[in-house]
Amino acid sequence: MILRSVFAFCFSLAVLQAGTASAKCGNDAKGFEAWKADFTQNASKYGLSSGLVSSTLKGVSYDQKVIRLDRNQKSFKLSFEQFYAKRVNNAMINKAKRLEQQYARLFNKLEKKYGVPAPILLSIWGLETNFGGYVGNMSIIRSLSTLAYDCRRSDFFTNELVNALQIIKRRDMAPEQMRGAWAGEIGQTQFLASSYMKYAVDYDRDGRRDLIRSVPDVLASTANYLKQKGWRAGQPWGPGTANYGVLRQWNKASVYVQTISVMADKISAK
């Protein structure tokens, strides 16, 4: 879910009510340790124990690379033609069609349950991580801690850090398993932690919602997200449709939404 929510300015009511950590945000590493200590002290505001927060944040350092990446997001400024050419090719479309056949039974079940067709799920899966080929290997906790401390979008990323810690609290993932993209996205369709908490599904019924290794959980969670955002079963997804508007909930960038739509059309073509 690459940064679909990173550009949003609506934060969850719970975090707004709780308030952000009182320590001053910063634009370099100088105040990071003090911020961590203050965040830990205020853990109960977020329904977390100070012990969990302290043990999880122990040894976590400020990540300058994350800040550089946050300040250097250029791909969404490309034209649609440039973006599509950079992100999609015939090999990806052909792989999507093979995966549609490989997981035909799963896709059929998901469409019956959630109303979201395979081409849409495949487009998102392909665009986000090349069908799980690369989910990222950066520490999610370190990335989110850095961004929560950073003054640019502290409230937004404090919310994401709290949700990531809630995932650990619920034992869906251990801290060392939480590795992903630079902005804290998790798994094969790049859920932000807040979306993970709201929409992730244990579709394979193994007792945990695994968006890194379980294809059924990945695809069901993605379908559930779209359904909960208003996806209309059996309806088109092109520009001007209600479903196109739902895709905007997945990613705010118009070039990304258009790419999902066009890619899904190509996967659908026989």
C-alpha cells in the first residue's frame, strides 16, 4: 500500500484523543533518545505497557536514510505514461495472468466473499511488491520511530507506530519479523500498520494475520480493505466509476490509481 495514507491528513480519533507524545519533535538525531523515553513513559495513553514499548524500542536508533527517502518522493510527480512505463511491463501482465490461473480457486472464493475481482487484486499485488518478490527489509519499528519523532508528520507516524506496537502486543508479529518498506509498510501489498489493524484477515485460519508469507491472508486482507472502503461487486473500475473512487482510498496519487485500473484491464483481456 505504498504511501496511500502517508499523504492523508486525517488521523484516527483514538490517537487524536490520546494526544501525541509530549517530547519535542526534531529534525536530526539529537533529541531522539529523549523522545523515545518520553514516548515510553506515555505508553498507557495508547493502550500499551511501558514494558512492551521499552523492550521494543531498546537499541532503536534514528535512521537518516528514512528521512532522506521521505524527502525524495519523486515518482508520483511523473505523468501517467512515465509512471506506467516505469512500473509495468508485459512480463508483469503475463505473470499476473499465470497467477490468476494458479490461484483461481482462491480468487473465486474471495470475489464471492468480498466482491473484488482477481484483476484488481493482482494489479495491486504486482504494483506494490512484484507479487511478493520484494516486501522490503528495513526495520518497521525503526522507520516509524524515526518518522514519529520527525517534525514533518509526527502525528501521522505516531499513530502508525502505536498501531505497529499493537500488532506486536497481539502477537501477530514479533518485533524482529516486522521488516518492510521505508515508511513502515508491511507485507506483500504494503499495508500501513493502521490498515493492518483494521483490515487484515486470517484467511488461512492459522491463528495469525500474516501479510508477509501467507498469500491467502495477503489477498483476502486486500479485498477486505477495498470492500470496507465501498467496493461495488460486479461494477466497472475505470475513471468516473464508484470503484475508481475506492481505488483512490488505496492510494491518493492519481497516477497510481490510473495504473491499477489500466493494469487490471490488461489482465482481464483474453
